[in-house]
Amino acid sequence: MDLVNIFYAVAVVLMILWIAFLIFGIAILWKIYDTIKNAPARIEEKVSEFAQSKVASVAAAVGIPLITMIVKKIKERGKK
């Protein structure tokens, strides 16, 4: 192999690596764009899930003792 063929071989390899790097960079930028574009919807979804879980836990904390008290009262009236 003479110097010209070595130069062309190195140039072809570097060009292929550069094209692969550009495709990889575009894919990363697309993923970042998609994440930023969908961030408000994801944040809203997380907040609504958090609010629902808190409402359910508060309802359970208040509802279970209330139901237990009502059942006891009904049993007491039934015994009389």
C-alpha cells in the first residue's frame, strides 16, 4: 500500500465514524427534545397521582374509624 491508499482508507474510516457520531448526536437531541416537550404532562400526571394518593390515605384515616364507630353503635342498638 502506498501513502495515498493509506490516506484514503483513514479518511473513509474517519468519515464513517463522523457520520455515526452525527446520527448518535441527533438521536440524543431528539430524546432530549421529547423529554422537554412532554415534561408538563408528566409533571401534571405525577401531581395528580400524588394528590389522589393523599386523598385516599386521608379518607382511609378518617373513614375506617368512622365506620367502626357506626358499626359499634348499630350493634349497641341491636342488643337493647
